[in-house]
Amino acid sequence: MAHPDRDDHRVVAAPRTTNEEDAPVSNSALTEYLKQTSPDAVSPAFLAYIAALETVAHAAPAAARAVVQELADQRRYVKLIASENYCSMATQLAMGNLLTDKYAEGVPGKRFYEGCDNVDTAEAYACDQACALFGCDHAYVQPHSGADANLIAYWAILQARVEAPALEKLGVTNPSKLSDADWASLRHALGNQRLLGMDYYSGGHLTHGYRHNVSAKMFDAHTYGVSRETGLIDYDALEAQVNELHPLILLAGYSAYPRAIDFRRLRKMADAVGAVFMVDMAHFAGLVAGGVFEGDFNPIRHAHVVTTTTHKTLRGPRGGLVLCTHEFADFVDKGCPLVIGGPLGHIIASKAVALTEANTPAFRDYAHRIVKNAACLAKTFIDEGLDVVTGGTDNHLMLIDATSCGLTGRQGAGALRQCSITVNFNSLPYDPNGPLITSGLRVGTPAVTTLGMGEAEMKELASIFALVLKNTAPAPIASGPNVGKPSKREFTIDGAAANEARARVANLLGQFPVYPELDLAFLQKHFGA
């Protein structure tokens, strides 16, 4: 059947809007670029970007403007959010393709739809690249996010260790064949297994058993924390907790813990009680891929199941992976339709590009520079008089106690953003403030390392950071029963200090521009923003 918008091979343009504000600024960006640029100077990446934006602008000018405005913002603000990065242009461009049109539930060679040959090719290649990169038995590249990856891992473990044995005992393979009573019994067993993960306030993730997250509602969830004195995992206390609880899953990994974890010791704890050892390495997967974390500190060598995102230190598109031993492979591969919907073929293609890039010596060098930069940044923060939790970092992130400057985390992050530095406010261990206020700031180096910054720039960033925090104060509450008391949200910042900070950030970003192959002024001229 012919496509309704096509007449033979001629594409019929979508109806143009009559609202002048919604109309694209120009429809000749591509022509102008090619006319003003000699053939040997044409940037394929910029050319593709212009072509894509021009096509988008004809359909939805506001969407094109938003993309250009985001580039402008990223050129203005230095990104120190530990969970963000800049993916390559190849990774970005791989997301914009017709693989998004295909439904492909299942896995390569075993789909529920016909016509999945090319999605199979992209997905199988991505899986091969992931296995080569991490040295794992099996890789599943379909998860849409890290949270999805964790849910798939949880249910794979539940199926392997609870459902499959129960069905075997009952002499059936299909749960649809169970009696209502047997099904109710199985459901009860699946919903009451114990999970032991790192406490959110100690640096764990929401999906590790936090009671506001579904993970705590589908498990009998327990958490372990860090020492109040050192801020570090107390392995002896954790071992005692594992021996007492006998969890089905012992979960390690973090979103805000600045130190390396001894995965060998945790696997030994899990084995002693028959638990499955699972690691969420979403934050530090790039450090594992790049050979920074090896031996006892490499989770692939010790865990049964490992999950990750692809967009943090791995520097790929937004998405997730599940890596596992052969024991769990068939169960993990049922992630769709067990947990997630149809695979995103265009994102899987982009993951394949990013994983290929990570399988290079250049990426290994990048991973080591992330950690070197983080260590330098943390040390300089301390030299500047800031309170760095645990006294430093072993990985890509660090936590700063903003209360040492008389601020909440929310105030510190807000002041820094006003001065062109982007971080996030973050809970600290035993934090007296709630998650919308917090006492801490989480800072990371993956993005600035991608830009090419090194130790000299880390020292400058730490100096600017300290300048801002030391010249910021809580604003008084303007009304209500607490009028006149210091606010935990609002703040004031010295104007001269703010101007100096913004100028110094601009100088840094001028030397290390975000996506230097993109001519921002040209894009703004043609697409607004």
C-alpha cells in the first residue's frame, strides 16, 4: 500500500502553518552552508545537523528552536552533574533513523513480528560490542533507562530463583496452566522476597529499595548504610546484616557514593547465604569499561547480574543495559514484554555506536582522565576550605557539604547555576534536610573531561565554585510565621562575585566549547533561539 503522503516517489510536504511565530526563520540553511563552505571544509556532522534541523523546523519550528537553545545553554553553563555527559555526534545522529518505525518485541532471531532483520543486525552487534567491552557472558541492550534495567534484572532473578523452581515442582512450564490457588501461592512468593540494597541517603539509588519507588513495593526491601564517622561502607556491619536477613538479592552500586566498592568481598557475603549478587554500575560503567576499576573493584568479575545506564560515564545515548552470567541470560532476554514495551531500534543503533567507541584505547584514556580530574577537583575543593565528604573520591564524583558554607544544598546549587555552573543538590548520609532541600552538592567530572579539560581547569573550577559558595547567604523569609528567619530555599549572592564567576566560566568554555563542530551563531540565525 502506498504511503498516504507520497505520490509515486515524490514526497508531499506537510501543510505549512499560517502562524508567523511558528514558522521557521529560514528554510535555506543547508543551501547557505554549502554555498559559503568549500567542499574540503564541509563538516559532515554539521551538515547532517543542519539538514536534520531544517527538516524538523518545517514540521515543528518550536522543536528545532529548543534544540538550538539547548546548545546555546550548554555553551554557557559548565556541566558538573555527575550523571550527565556529552555523547559523540555519531552517537547522536544514529538516533535519528527509520529503525524507530519497527516493532521488534523479542530478541534477535526470536521476534514476535516479521521484518525485524535489520533491527536484529543492529541489536546483535550492540550485544557483541557490550560483551567484548565488559567481558561478560551475556548482554541485553533493550532497556530504555537504568530504572528499566533494574526492573528487568529483578524480575529475571525472581523468575530464575523463585518462579522456575516453583513451576518445576508443580510439573508445569506455563504459569497460565496453574490453578488459581497455585497461582496465588506463586504470586505471594514472588512478592515477598528480600532485597538488601544501599540506602538512598547513603548514596544508593531510588530503585534500590527506596520506599517511594516500586522496588520497595515489590520486595521486602531492606537497606544498608555507611558509617556515620567515615561516610564509608562498613563491610563488617554489612556482612552481619546479610547473615541475619538472608536476602534473595544483595545489591551494590550507587548514585552518590564517592569511593570504590570491594565487589569480591560482597560476592563472598552473597554466596554464604545463597543470595544473588547484583550490581548497578550505572554511574561508573565507563570506569569499568575503561579499565579504571579492575580486580576486586570490577563488578563483572564478581556479580551474577550487572545493570547500567549508557549515558553517564559510558558517554552513549539515554538508555540501559543488563549484563549477566549464563544462568540468567534466558530470563533477562524476556525483559520485553515482561517489563518493558517494544525495543527502541533507533536507540539500540546509537548504543551500538557508543559501545564501539568505548571499545577503543582512546576511551580507556578518557576513563582514566575522568578519575584523575575528579581527584584533583576534590583536593582543590578541600584546599579552598570546602567540606568534601569522605575526604576525597576514588571515582568520577564527590559530595560537598554545603552547610559548611552556611547553605543548604538547594541554595548552593541555585547560586552556582546563577553563576553558570550546573550541579545538583544531593542528600548526604544522615542528612537532616529532606530530598527537596538537602545538605549536599554532588559534583562530577565526566562531561568536563569529555570537553578536554584537565587538572589546571579543575583547579580553576574549584576556585570559582568556592568563590560562589563563600559569597552566598540564605535570604530571610519574607512572610508567614517564620518571617525574618533564614530560608532554606532562597538565597542572596554578592553581585561582584557572581559577575566574576560567570566571566571565568565563560573563559573556560570559550577554550573548551561544547560540540565545537557546530556553529551556534549560524544555527541561531536560521532556527531562532
